[in-house]
Amino acid sequence: MSARSLLGIALLILGVFALAYQGFSYTVAKKAVDLGPIKVTKEEQHTIPLPPIVGALALVAGVVVLAIARRGGQ
């Protein structure tokens, strides 16, 4: 399997996940209070949205790369 085929498959998988989940979120612990031995932390959740166009473009790019790889194009 060539590098182009692997790239095309990776783009297809990325596109499917981007369309299915439409973003991802992560949690960060921040200090709320720090009074000597007493420390209080607060967890904040951040979300990074992915527009559907990103997933669609990744799918199209994956199909194009796979088509080029199968034809044997340089």
C-alpha cells in the first residue's frame, strides 16, 4: 500500500469523524482559590467546533487522493 493510499484513507476517516462529531471538547483544571494549604480547583470544559464543511472537504480530498493513487499517477 502506497503512502498516497494511506493518506487518502486517513482523510476519509478524518472526514467521517468530523461529520459525525462536529467538534471536540477538553477539560482544564484551573486554580480558583489558593490560601496557603487550602487549594480549590475548578474544572472548565472547552469546546472546539468543527464546521461540517471541514468534514466534507476531508472526504472529497480523501476520494481524490485514493483515485489518483489507484490510477498510478505521479
